Amino acid sequence: MLNRKTCNHLLSLTSLQPARDYVCDECIKTGDSWVHLRTCQTCGTTLCCDSSPNKHATKHFQASAHPVVASAEPGERWLWCYADEEMAEY
């Protein structure tokens, strides 16, 4: 649940972008593997986490400045803001 100390990036979300597929959109192109998936809440792309060899979700933030991702893992309900390094459950 978001609280009053939550960053503005997280507070500004009005709806959540769900994962379209349970694959890393970049790893799948090259046949690489991933550990966990994150979905960008700005553009909806699903990419691999920092435990994965390619760290595509972080690279996406660095290239695009899209600040918030949601876990795309079944049963997980949390958001992460790269810009403010803040996590929130929903």
C-alpha cells in the first residue's frame, strides 16, 4: 500500500501496466535467459531484473528515464521507482 512518504513517481500512477508476456522482451531476441521480470509502468515493456545477466530493466531506465517498474512475477505485487530508489506494495 502506498503511504504519504511515497515518491511522486509512484503516487502519480493511476493504473498499472500488466506484463503482456512472461518473457524479457530483449533477452528473447538473443536467446538469453533471465531470472525475474519487471514491467515498465510508462511504456509496458517487460524486461529482466538485476539478478539476470543482462539487467535489461535497469538499462531501460537509464536509457529512457522511465522511473517505475512493477514485478511481473506471479503472486508479487510491488512497484520500484529507480529514480527515487523506493519500493511500494499494492
